[in-house]
Amino acid sequence: MQITPLTSHTGAEVRGLDLSRPVSDSVRQDLNRAFIRHGVLTIRDQHLEPAQMLAAVELFGTVFHQHNTRFALPDCPQIHYISNQDRFPDGRRYIPGEGWHTDHSNDARPPKATVLHAVTLPRQGGDTQFANMAEAYASLPPAMQDRLADLMGIHVYQSSHSSRKLMTLPDVNRERVPNAVLHPIIRTHPDSGRKSIYINPIRIEGILGLDHREALPLLDDLLDHATAERFQYRHQWQPGDLVIWDNRCLLHKANGDYDMAETRYLYRVMLQGDVPR
Ligand code: SIN
């Protein structure tokens, strides 16, 4: 197995690994170390059926049960799909994952990681961008780091301030989803010990104790800073890619910039995380 960094701060490519076959304990440990170090692992040339994908992702942790089950694969419901072929009830096309976000931050224990496996890709476009929130935090002026140190974000299923709208939750899923949870705006990674900015424009409704007139511009400024190109790795999908990323220290977004007559379809699994601290 060869692991090659893709930028100086985020992303590494893994080659020479076949996840459809048993993986030794030492390879599993190397993969987990690389995941913590690089934040995004792109494992090339995998062709996994849903059950094989589940076994592969369990090398990194325990499957997280998604809040909205409408995208579950009927034969393997722990795996969901990402597709550009679904529509909102009013007929508009739904592009999952557009706009910067971190996954399911409205959960008390948000998923530590998300894994996508490419099944069908458009001929060009449809990249996934990642922005490194630990690098972004480290480059904030110390006065700003102090200002943010004790702030708590209020996360909900769908922020009323977000222009990106999610699919509504089916009634059957509502019970499991909290109305609102509080998470620190600056969190410390449980494995690396690095501090990161933890914001989510799609889910943050406000900041505890701050008026919206102060909180919303602060969140906008932070997002602008944190998603600067110098903190990014942009993933251009190749057939067979299996990509795992660390939601605790990255924002990501999908790009709906390709020909919608073509299908973009990927399998998706998230992995259980801890309470952010
Ligand atoms: C997601 O946000 O989980 C999906 C990202 C993508 O489709 O590139």
C-alpha cells in the first residue's frame, strides 16, 4: 500500500489496496493513522458492492444512522446514496451536499467521518471540495481565537438562515432528531489534539448568548476566512474512488456544475463520532 499526500495540509491518495479482500490489523492501523493525519483519504480502484463497502468502512469505525432515511438503499439500508436524479416535491432538482457544511452537526454526537464510493460519475465536474478547519483556526489572529474560545453554536436540522434547503424529514424520522444541540465553535480533535473551527451554515441557527446582529456577521466572516482556497483540497472523482473524510476538522461541499442529463451516483456511509469538545 502506498499513501501519497495530495496537498501540504489535506488529503492523501492510497493505492495498492483492495478493500474487497481481508485487511490486516497493521494495514488497518496505518489507514487510521493516515486518516487522522491527512483528513481525507482517497482510496483508488475499488469496486465494492454495498456489503463490501460496509465491511471496508468498518475498518475506520461504527456506522452512524442517518437522520433522513429516504436515501437508504433498499437492500442495504445502512448505506445511503447520493444522486443528482432526485427532485424536491415542487419539481426542482435536489443536489445533495451543495454549499459548505459538515455532516449532521445537529446530532449530539455528530458523525466523525463520511465515506463516499463512486458508482456513476459525470464525464466532467461534480468535484467535492474540502476546507481544512484546523489550518483555518491556526491562521486566525490570537485576539479572534480568544473571542471564539468559549462560544457555543446552536445547531438545528435546517437553519432558517441557510439559502440551501434540505429535503424535509419523513415523519418516521422526526423522533430521533433533536430540536437543537449546542456545540463549541472551536472544537479540539480527540485524536490529533488540534483545534478546529466547527461551523455549519446549513445547520447553525445562532450563537448562544449573542444577538443575531452580532452572531450572523461573525459566522459569515469565519466562513469566508475558513474556506479560502489556501485551506482547500478539491477532489476530482475517478471511477472506483472511495473517499473518507474527517467531519471534525473539515468542511466540504459538492459541486452541481456538470451536465444534469448525466448521472452522478455514489454510495454514502457515515461513522459515529463523539460529543464535540
Ligand atoms: C455530501 O455532502 O455528503 C456529499 C458530497 C458530494 O456529493 O460530493
